Amino acid sequence: MVERLILIRHGALADACAGRYIGRTDVPLSAVGRSQARALGRCRHYWPEARVFISPLSRCRETATLALDGKGSFTVDKDLREIDFGRWEGMTFAQIAALDPAAVDRWAALEEDFTFPEGEGLVPFRQRVAEAASRVSAAPGETAVTVTHGGVIRFLICHFLGLTLRDHLLFTVDPASVSEIRIEGGRGVLTLLNDRHHLEIP
């Protein structure tokens, strides 16, 4: 059973994605994102021999491949993919607010039964992240690594810390950041959040 879970967010996307809601859309890393992914390789000594689980989306696959420098393997877990924003995919908040003001109000209120228009609901998203968490934490070895998305990482933290759906807003998870949870008896303690010191090394 895993006692230490490392949570890595994929590297940065292209400038054209900045300020836009990118969930199921499969976009690659930018040049900056690829550089960030290679920098993540400097952290590998913190999790030697760890089992690595990744989202199926290419930005996570690319991040894992570059961070491992082609010298390791990983397991693709479909439930680690980002939430599906439905018809809001690729839009800015201003565009979304103009298109669906009532839905935006319900989203802002974090109503339990909220579903992104033509997309995924918050409750089903949390449930599939919890299912992925169960598989990852049951992996052999002391340490496991996930390479996934900001939303997934926030919900994984809430899952292991026993927090509510609303609490996922409490955490900042930047591109190419590293967070860590220590797990005992199925419950976790957050020991590292949004660390990006590896990106500062020339």
C-alpha cells in the first residue's frame, strides 16, 4: 500500500490557452511546458522506483515522458483526466458568463448537482477521481506518482484529507508543480503543496 503520494501537474500550455477553460480538449505542451517537464526530472531522486500513473491526455503523457527522460514507464488511468467543461471548453470566463449567466451563478454557488452544460457534473467528477485514488493508493510500493491536471489534484487532496467538494478552491496548483500527501489508514496529510523550486534552477 502506498504511504506517499506525489502529485504533479502537467507543464504549461500554449499562450492561446491562457485564461481559457481547457478540460477534455487534448492540447500539447508549449515550448515552456516542455522545458518545465524536463526540469521535473530534477525531482526524481525524491521518488526512486515509484509507480507512475498519468492522465491519458497528451499534455500529461508528454510531461511524464520528458520528466522520466525516457527511462521509466507509467500507467495510464483514464479517471485521472481533467473535468469535461462541455460547451465551455476553450472559452474565457467573460465568454461563458455572456453565454450561460444562470449556469455560471449555479457553478459559483458550487451546487452539488451542478453539471457543466453538455459536459461533466461535479459529483461524477469527484467520484471518478476517488476511484482513481483507490487504485493509486493500492499500488505496490511505498510511493506513487500521478501526473495529471490541476482540478484532479485539488480533488485528490480533498479526497485524502476528507474535505468537502467546496474545499477544492482552497488550493493553488500551478503548471509543473509538485505536491505531496502522506497516507496512513486511507487518510492523508498534505506535506507539500505547489512546489516549483525545480523550475528556478538554471
